[in-house]
Amino acid sequence: MAKRGGFPGGMPGNMNNLMKQAQRMQRQMEESQKELETKEFTAKAGGGAVEATVFGNKTLKNIVISPEAVDPDDVEMLQDMIVAAVNEAMKQAEEANGAMLGKMTGGLGGGFPF
């Protein structure tokens, strides 16, 4: 008499365990992602003249500009400092996101032969 469910040759219990682990991993990733979205990353440029803060979801929260950085004769320098600070804060958020995903997957990605 043939068995019902599972894969031919057995292992239905192992498949159930694997599915439970996958579901647990998915829940953990969702929780970590939500936590990361509210985490703040701050970077400075121009020796601290410009400070940018972004959330983990890469949304700009705040820019602080030191009064000494405001030179009406050199607006381009201020613009460059703003871009540098925002880009660095975004990079920090991206690296944290990558680290979180790497931790969750435990290096699973890329090793599959298909």
C-alpha cells in the first residue's frame, strides 16, 4: 500500500521540519527588517559641518548644517558636503541591511548549483 503525502522514498518528517525552519526564518527576517527600518544612521561631512541622518529603509530623516558651513560665495561646497553626508549615511544603512540578511541566511545564498 502506498504512503500518502511526502515525497516518494520517505522523508515527510524532514520536509515538515524544513518548512517549519523556513517559516521561522521568514518571521525572523520580517522582524529584523522592521527593526532596521526604524534604526537611524548618521554621517558627517566637511569636518562635521554637515550631518545627515537616514532611517534603515533609506529615508532621509534630518540634515543639520553648521552656520559656519553657510558661505553665500561658495554654495557648491555646501551642496557637495550635503551629498557626501547623505550618501555615507545611506551606505551605512545599506551595509546594515546586508549584514542582517547575511546573518539571517547564514551564507546560504550563492552556493546552489542551479
